Amino acid sequence: MKGIVSQSVKEVLQSLVDDGLVQADKIGSSNFFWSFPSQRGAIMQNRLATVKAQQEFLRAQVSDLQAAVEMERQARPESNKRGEALEKLATLKAEYAKVETELAAYGACDPVKIEEKRRAIVLAKEAAARWTGDVDNYLMLLSHFTRQNGIDAADVRTYLGVEEEYEDLDA
């Protein structure tokens, strides 16, 4: 006995199985492990063949793309007229970008945005009326409270922090 721990043998075998260097199979209640030297070579040969096939496919694709680029170059020969057109295109793109930034600067005066803001104001006003209740309800409640308690309406408004403009919501 050399004192080898069986658990360490299991761990080493499992790592070899995970790496694909050893094959494992369970037959009945026993686990069998094996490794054939030629099996590893066959796996590597298959991988090599796959990579070579992929390499040939990619090389063919590159040559097709290079031919397409060359064909496009021939279809668009360099000339003074083409160079001037490309320069004009570049200047027009720059001018377009400048106009776009200027338009963005004047965006607050855009009629469409102004109309959207007007609609938003109307909606906000309606929401304020809906959430604060109708002004009539407020006035009826205020008058009822002042009559019952004999207090001046201005004192109630001051105590509750309600300004005089509250009644003027619809204006």
C-alpha cells in the first residue's frame, strides 16, 4: 500500500473525462474508463479537416468580395467630374448638419411644438380642475363653513394657505 486516496483517483479520472482524454461509461453498477491513442488522433484530424474546409470557404468568400470591389471600381472610374461631385456631396452634408443644428436651436419656436404645448396646457388645466374639484364645490364648502362657524372667508383662506387666485382657475 502506497497510501493513494481513492477520492483523488476519482477526481483525476473525472478531469480526464472532462478534457476528453479518457472515455467513461457506466455498465450496470460499475464505471468503466478507457482511452485509445488513435481516438485522440482521429478527433484532432476531424477538427483539422473542419477548420481547413472553413478556411477554404472563407478564402473563396474573400476572393469573391475582392472581385466585387474591383468590378465596382471599374464601374465608377475616377474622374474630375466624380471628384467634384464627391466634394460637393461632402460640403452639402456639412451644410445640412449645420442647418439641422440651427433648426434645433430654434426648436422652441416651432409651430408644431407650440401647438403641442397649448394642448398640454389645456390638459393640465383640466387635470387641475379634476383633482382640486370644481370651483363651485369649493365656494359652497367655504360659504357653508363660514356660516356655520361665523368666521370670515379671508381668515379661512389664510389659515389653509389658499390664495385668492384659486377661484380664478378657469380664467
